[in-house]
Amino acid sequence: MKNKTLPLIIIPCWGIAVYINTFHCSFQFDDRVFIIDNIAIRNIANLQSLWNYYPCRFITFVSLALNYHFGQLNVFGYHLFNLAIHLSAALLVWWLVHLTLSCPVMKNNKITKHAEMIALFSGLVFVSHPLQTEAVTYIWQRSTSMAAMFYLASLCLYVKSRLLRHSQREGSETIFYAGSLLAAISAMFTKENAITLPLVILLYENFFLFKKGVRGSLKCPQAAIPFLCTLLIIPLTMIFNTGTAPKEAVNIPPFDYLMTQFRVMLTYIRLLIVPINQNLDYDYPIVKNIFEPPVLLSISCLGLIVWSAKRLFANYRLISFSICWFFLTLLPESSLLPLQDVIFEHRLYLPMAGYSIFLVSGLYYLLEKHTFKSTACVLLVIITWYSCLTFQRNSVWKNEMTMLNDVIQKSPHKERPLNNRGLIFSTQGKLPQAIADFTKAIEINPTYTNAYINRGFMYNKQGDFNLAILDYSRAIEINPRLPEALIDRGNVFLKLGNTQQALSDFQNAVTLTPDNPYFADTYFDLGYIYYKQGNFIQAVSNYSKVIRINPNDTQAYNNRAVAYFQLKDYDRSWNDVEIAEKSGGEVNPQLIDALKQVTGKER
């Protein structure tokens, strides 16, 4: 390829063609929690709020806040941003291969004769593979693709700086090195799986930048030391994380999770090679015994692959590196540290860079006896097949219902997809269908509290208050630390006039997660109950919490003004009335008359 800028056109154009049908795909699943209902992203200028929400993914939420600032909840802008990230990551894969094949240690390798084409095809595999759809079309998972983009950028800039140093161009070297360090730090604050970046830099140093390669212990050059220091960023941020973002409880023992991951990794490899029957929510069994035949088989296969990587190092260094890249970048989510879900396709986004390099370089060496045109033709067929699968898979992401129907068909015995489809039915006003899905989810897993809470909400909407209370109570019995169930049950008690029981549920809920921004309505209800009971001090306290969460809540100002009046704190009462008026809200005329009469003041 004579024109070295042609890949900068081909890769983005190919990616746009493959993802052209995604721009109007709806928000999905966690998008509701992290985007639609997330008040933290409503004000891009309030960076403190974004930091307080989820420090470990601060940059991810800054990007979401930017999208919200310019387009509110119009999905087009979010998808455009996600695709731009994906195309950038694919170009970085191309650049990484290009840089690698220009390293001095690779100079005499025959693969460098076709370096431009090898790099181009690696970028095309990365941009077109259907497993990437979950990190690109699923808006919230931009945390995965953006972290990978910074990760790849950091490595590319680092390699470029080292190559410039080798050519004694020290001025330019400093610029690229500083950019690499900045990209590394950005990756660390985008998603936690970026923690392996310093280790990959060391791996790269010993594969391509040290002439003799890996012998014994890994060498650590002085240039890599600042990157090793960044290893502390994610652990320290997690330790001191006081973020208010929802967190899922993990109930899988570490050893069971690790045993399961041996099988999962083999599934990942199968999906990389033959990406069919993709599923957003796999029904994957937890392994509890290392001596189960599937586990032993998986460990043997993985061990053989790692052994092969070591054997291939001397003569097929690029293939060996790609295998090591795959396992090392997968490590944060496939190790002893358990996550709630044992398998997700988006976790392969960064490891995909290793697979792309492996596939292209592997086919090159496999078909080296033939002309390179033969290799190019095979790769074009594979990339075209991947692209068709990606385009087809993206059609499943059209809306939540198309996706959930696909998941339920592939995971019929898993409770979560049924619960999620029930939620969609509920938003469509199809209460019987929603209740049926929640009931089936409970039949599959009688301890699944989400389904009890959601079915209780449906009963509440239908006016079946006793059934609603039973479902909420069952959820609380299973897990007493469920503020949502306590609040919803408290609301039902409030409707039934049982203010004492409602007060108890509300108090217990806010005690579990104090000052939670999602509890504004609950604090408002507490203020109302306390006022009715004549406890005006507590009424003021709870209305103040509502105002702290939402400074534009005029009704809270009105109610607090009334409570202040009862406490004979007339100045503060007047102040709240004036704020409510300035905000354009309705003001209690009887309160104004009473204030005038008591204070003798006119505004």
C-alpha cells in the first residue's frame, strides 16, 4: 500500500457502513439508571457532582454530561459519540500494528514487507467484529470502549516516544511521552479494567523494544516507572469511593468465580472465532468444583494456548504478543475478583485488539507459501462476514423489546430478562403482561427481590394494595436493606392512611442510604407526615433535604415556609415564600396573609 493515509479513510468508512443502522437505537437497560434517571449528568458545569457520583468513571460521566448538555435525551448524539470512540480505537489498533512492525527488533521479520496491509486488516477486524456491538451500540458501555481508546492511545504514544528516542529525536519524544502518560491517567478514570495498562507496556517493552526479548525476569526501563505508579490510581479511587452510583451486590465466592472464568474464557475464544448466537444476558452456570470435566478441559485448553504463546515467541513474536495481550487485558474481569455477572461480550472489546492482530498475522504466516493476495482475499471474506453479522446484530438493538425478546429466546430460564421485559410492558400500560413476566421470574428464582418489588408496583397501580404490600414485604424479608421496597411499601401505607407504618418505612429507607439524591420524594413525604403529626422541626429538616437535592422545588419551599410559620420563625418563612415566587411557583395566599398579619410587613 503506497498511500499510507488510505487506512485513515478506509477504516472509518467501513465502520460507519457497519454501524449506520444504530443511530436511532433506543436507550437500553443500564442506560436508564446512568443516563435517563441520572440527575448527576444534568449540569456539565457541576464537575463535583459528576465526581461524587462515580469517581472511578469520572471521564465517562463527563462525556455523558456533554451529550446531555447538547442533545438532552436524543439518542442520536450518544450513538454518534460512541461510534466516534470505536472508530478512533480501530485506528489506534492500526497505528499500534504499524508502529510494532517498524520496531528495530522486527526489522528482519518477513511480515514487515506487508506492514501496511497487516496493520490495515487488523484495524478492519477490530472495527467490524460483531462482538464489539455491545460496547458500541449499548450507550452506557462507552465506558468500555472509551477506556480502551485511551488505553490504546497511551500505548501507541509510548511506543512512538521510545522509537523517537531510539532515533535520537528527543524533543518530539517528550511530547509523545507526556501524551502517553496523560492518556493512561484518563483511561484509569474511565473504567477500572484499564489497570493492566502498565503491565502491557512492560510486556511490549520485552517483546519489541528490548532487542533480545524476554529471558528470565521482565526488564523494567526507567521510562515505564511513571506508568507503574498509575497502578495505584484505581485501587485508591475505589478505596476512597463514596460515590452515589447504584452498586450491585456480588454474591459469587471468588474461587467459584475463578473456576467459572476458565470456562468463560474458552467461550470467549469460541465467540471470537465464530461469533454466532450472541446474547446480551447469557444463562451461564456457576462452577463450584474444579474437578468437573468441563473445567478440567477448559484449563487444559487454556494452558495449551499459553504454552503455545511461549513456544511461538522466538519466530512468531507478533502472534505470541497477541495471545499474551488477550489474556492480560481480560484479567481484571476474569480472575479471582468476582463481578455480579460472569460473562459479558463487552468485556472482549479491549482483548479484541489482541485477537485482531492474532488473526491477521496468523493467517499471513499460515498462507505465507502463497502470494499475499491469497491472505488478503481470505481476510476480506472474514471481515465481510463479520460486518454482515455486526449489521444484523445491531438490528436486534433497535429497542428494548427486540433485544429482550432475543435474550429470552436464548436464555429462557433466566429471571432477569423476564423482569426487564415486564418493566417495558409496565411503561406501555400492559399491566397483565407485566405481572405475568414478573411472576414467571419469581417462579424461576423465588428470592429475586427485583421481581417482587416490580410486581408490587403493578399491584399498587391496579389498586390491589394488599397484594402490593405482600410483595414488598416478601422482598424486604429476603433482603432487609432494600430502600426501594421500603419506600414503595411506605407509599402504599400512606395511601391507606397508615401514616405511622409509612413513617417507619420511610425512615428505615433513608437511614440505609442517607442524602441519596433519588429520595427527594421520600424526604418530601416525610416532611408531610411530620407536619401532620405536629413535629415541625423534623418537617423543616426533611423539606430542607428536598431543597438541597432540588433547589427548584417550589412546593418544598412552600411547605417549609408553612412549617417555619408554625415554629414562629417568620423571617425564614417570608424568605421561602419569596424564593418560591421568584421560581415561578404557586404561593400559598393564606400563608402570605397570615405573615402580613403577624409581622405587620408588606413585601
